[in-house]
Amino acid sequence: PPARMAAAGETHILEPQDVRKMPVTLLSGFLGAGKTTLLRHLLQNKEGLKVAVVVNDVAAVNIDAKLVKGNVTSTEGGGAADDTVELQNGCACCSMAEEFMQSIDKLVELADTRGQLYDHIVVESTGVAEPNEIRSMFQRAVDIGEELMNRIELRTLVTVVDASAFVDLFDSKGQVLDRPELGEDDGVSNVQRQVVELLVEQVETADVIVLNKADQLKDEEQLKTLRDMTAAMNPLAKVSVAEWGKVELSQILTESAAAASGERASKRDAESDLRKHVKRLKQEAENKAHNGHAKGHEHKEEHG
């Protein structure tokens, strides 16, 4: 049932039966991959959904919102978020975890005040943020009984990759510190990591992988190679191919996108990801050995 509407001058009140956990979608990916473009596309095609966002740069998203620093901003218009919070200190993981959670808490407070919950809260992480650390941050909050976690749920992890640069990044030998164009933040502690390590983490820690800028690939063979590479790293993820961040809303914000496999990345952890990876490699090795044995048997019969 809808929340009780407030009389003039009265605060909206959410009745217990109206309270549900608001789903949070996390957008990850290097700077330049197209996260902001994808977010802008989602906000311009909300299909009537009430969407709030947490971003690092309101101006970059171009959502036509005047933001009072540190406060929630309400916006109107078909191409805008319903409410926006800007992270003032960049990185969503590492030292800025408290501000990150406070930003989401502000949105929850505003929803309660209005008596109308959001259909989705979308969080845009910085280019070099570690999605596994953000996932762990949510899980720790659940473990310690953080009150906020009674109101929100990390639902879908989305990684946006630049299809035209993916192979080069995968083959790179440098550290994040050497590639400021991928995302530079003050206070980030992971800059000593190899670029390829962070790229692989972004792909492995995802429910949905968006291969953006697909129009910049040479041919279908390159696209197939990328699909094969991402599938090998994360066979549970749904892969969407996009140009200019144009992805169907249902690919990103609906529960089915993340839950199609029955196992959301948001519910796993680094250890379970590793176990699944080892199990997959073992299965591949067994399949290869079985195929090799079958071929050897056929060859023996031909010359027997």
C-alpha cells in the first residue's frame, strides 16, 4: 500500500508495511569507459521509475542540478535523477567509506521524509575504485548490524569497460599510479596495483558487464574475442554490448539482470570468487583431458 500522504505542514510517514529495502546498483569501471555516459542515458530513460544517484561529479553527469555541497539535491525533469548526492572526496572505497555510506543514508532519510521510496539508488564509483572492497564494505555493514542496511540492499554490480581499449589494458604491465587517465583520486591506497589486476577485479566482481564503445572495434571477431575473455573471467555475468552507453534499462536496474544465474556477485566475496575460479579451471582441465583421451581413442581405432 502507498505511504500515508501528509497533510499541509506535516511530515510524510512511512508505515511499517511500506518499508522495503531499496536496491542499490553500483557502476564500476575506469575513467573513460563510459560510466557517466551510461548513467546519463539511464536517467534520460527512467520509464517512470524513481531513481536517486550518488556521483563524484554532478556537473559531469549534466543532470541540471544545483547542488549545495554535502547536501541532497532534488531535481526535476525527465533527464534528471530524482535526488542526487555528490561525493566530495572522490573514492567510494578506502578512506571515504564513511562519507559513501552517509551519502546513501541522506537519500534514505529524504525518502522517509517524503513517504516515497526510491525504486533504485545508483552509485557511480570512481575510475580506480575497487568493486570488491565496496562489496565488502556493504557486507561488513550487514555483519555489524548497521541500521542503514535494514533499508538498502546492494543488488547489482555493473562494470563498464571500454571495448576498444580492453585488450591493451589487459596486456599492460604498468601500475594504476602510472595511468592517471584511468582515474586519479586523492587518498586512494590501491595505486600500487597493476592495471590488469584492477581490470580483472572489475570484470570478476560484476553481475553485468557492459562492453561499451563497441562501435570502435574493427570487426565482429574482435567483439567475439572480448566476449570470450570476459566469459572466461566471469561466466556468471550477463554481457551487454553498447555504443555511447545506450543499454536497456532492464539490463541494469531490474532484479532479473543480476539474479538470472541465481547467484548475485553482490552476495559473494573474494574467497568464494576464488573458489569458483579454481573450480572452473579444474573443470576446463578435465574437459580438455577428456577430449584428448577421446581423440586418442579414435586415432587408435583407425590404425588398430
